[in-house]
Amino acid sequence: MGQFIGYIGTYTKGDSEGIYSFTLDTEKSEITNIKAVAKLDNPTYVTISDDNRNLYAVAKEGELGGVAAFSINGQTGNLEPLNKQLSAGPSPCHVSTDRSLNYVFSANYHRGTVDSYLINPANGSLDSTISTIQHTGSGPDERQEKPHTHYISPTPDEKYVVAVDLGIDKVITYELHDGALQEVSSVSVKPGSGPRHLTFHPNGQIAYLMTEFSSEVIVFTYQSEDGSLTELQTISTIPADFTENNQGSAIHISSDGKFVYAGNRGHNSIAIFSVNQGSGELSLVEISSSEGDWPRDFMLDPTEKFIIGSNQESNNLVLYSRDEESGKLEVIKSDIPVPAPVCIKFLR
């Protein structure tokens, strides 16, 4: 199959209308058919259920924030609104779901909370919030005046849910009790590093944490017995001589576990690391230009022969070809217009 449907979450401060879809043609190496498929305020992050039936997006409505549920038309990629679960306060910044399609999880940067929602098995709509956990604490950076949860997702074994809090320099592991979150473990990272996003090695035993402030990847071993993380390595995502403002963004790993990719906003690049298959530790391959300003996210396509990058401030997507042996990226097209793109997800 040469064509894949993808989705783009955006900021709607400018020309954006909400969630966009596009088609990647892997035979022609091109992105086409970019169109708005859901009108929503600031759907900056989206996730797709494992069965490709539903898309969940962070959502804002006036003074309310929460998560919106959509059903996906598998042929056209169009989205049909199902419902929203909103509460007073700012909207979340990250949303995920479990593989068994029981729960949706959201992380709220401004509130410093994590939430879990029950999925209605009949159509994938969202039932009310099961639990809301308020993080506490602060950090040394001026942006760490309080908790700022930036990421939440189940562990690969789905025994736990892991949340990353930029404001308190912590990664917190939760156990699920009928969807209710209960803390079982936490690990603190270097003060002021500002942890942002996390990805796991396909072997389920190593986790890679991207920091926003210190522009590093922290490598952890993961213990499935108790959900704990133990620090193994720290490696920079930017050149040593780069002294201007940089803020780490997204981190993703290839499904063969051989390469980790990390985004740099400011340096405007994607750092490419090779993975030691014995230890899980990283070594830098090279740093590629993001071909735009403020690379918020990027995603490997389902064939993993391509990566699509999103540059929030220059309003463009970038299509790269990916060498599966070296991990290196080559720009195919960099001026693909999309307003304020943030995250990218593909139908599987």
C-alpha cells in the first residue's frame, strides 16, 4: 500500500481551523490532499486508537479545556465529532490511549495535572473523567514556578502509565485501578533540565526522555516489576558550541529500536542517535536541519522510509526520506504549507 492518511494538530491563533489531514504517497514521495477535517480551538496534540476507529484531541472551548473524541472514516480520513469532556481551566497539551481501548489519558501543562477518562466501547466516545491527579512542587528555572505536566502515556507492557512533569523535573509512574491513577514510583532528573517527552525502546526495557531546557536525552532502564526508572546516560541534542536559545521538543524511536530522533526548537534541527542494542545507550549520528522555524514535532510514517516534520513558527511541513541503515535524513520537500502545525499522527 503506497498511500497513508495522517493528521496534524495545530494552534488556531492564526489561520488554522483545527485538525488537518493529509495523504502521504510513498511511491511518489509526496504529501498531498491537505485539508481541515475538524474545527476545534488549539487541538495541538492528537492520538489515534490502535484500531484506527477513533481520534482523540486536546480541546479548548472558551474558558474550558479537555479532550474531544472523533470517529475516523477509514476511506476518506474525515473526522466525525463524537463528544467532548471539558472542565474549567486551560486545555491539556498531550493525550494518549491504551492499546486495549479502555482509557484516554491527558497531561495538562498549565494546570499541572494528569487525567484519565473511560472510553465508551460502543463508539469510542469519552465518558466522564475517572481521576485527576494534581502534581506538586517547583524547580529552579523561572518557568518551573509550579508543576507543568507535559506528557502521559502507558508503558509498553501497559502495567503502568508514565507522566513527565517539566515544572518539577520528575517522571512519575502510575498504576491503574479501574482507570484511576495511583502513583507507584517517581524519578527526579537534574534540577532545571525541564523534562518534556518520553519514548520507549521496542524491547520495553529502555526509555528515552527528552528535556526541554537542557536539550538532552536521558536514557533510563525500566523495571516492569515496580514501574521504576533508573538513569543510565545523558547525551546532548545540540552542538557544544551552540549557545543561543534552544528548547527540546519531540522524541521518537524507529520500530526496529536502532535510531532515536529528537527535535530542537531554536537550533531548528532533528538530532539523530544510533542505539547500542546491548545497553540501549545512544551515540550521535548527525544533526539535520528542520528546514523551518521551531520544529515542534515529527513522525515516522508507517513504512518508516520517511519522516514528516512540523515547523510551528514557519508554518510548514517537511518531508524527509530516511535511510533505514544509517538513520540519516534527506530532505525531499520543505515548503509544504500548514498553519502553526504541532503534532503529526498516522493511521496505522
